[in-house]
Amino acid sequence: MASPVGWLNEEPMRSKVEATIEVIRPALQADGGDIELVDVDEDTGVVTVRLVGACGTCPVSSETLKGGVERIMRDRIDGVTEVIDLSQAENAI
């Protein structure tokens, strides 16, 4: 029987995001890129990352972010609503 206070032992969202990034990272590195975790807002479910290396300048990085990184995180982690690439905002300035 599950403990009535089992929710106290749940892994924080940030830890789950970090573990998921480690699963995703080899595919990005294989193409000369990488991903850095910037922030996890557990209230809104928004995960902020920075795509770097080849991923930071790749013309299809938004597809990689939404179709790959965000989809995987939303499938694996309850509460993730969106993944935002901070490097796109930084490059727009």
C-alpha cells in the first residue's frame, strides 16, 4: 500500500528535467550542439534552456526544441507545459 505521505518523497521537477536533459544531450552533441538548463518554473511548468554550439545557430533549432526537447520533456515529466530557448531571445537583441 502506498504511503499517505508519498507525495513528500516525489522528486522535484528540476531533478527530473536535469535527468531528461542527460538523455537528450547525446543526440544534440552528435550534431555538434548541446543544451544547458537555465531555469525550471514549477508553478507555470515552463523550462528555460539555452541551446549552444551548432544548435544555437542552426536554422531548425526551433523545430528541435519544440518537436524534440519539449515533446520529450512533456512526455516524461508531469507539469512541464513549455520549453523556451533563451539563446533565441539573446540572439534577437
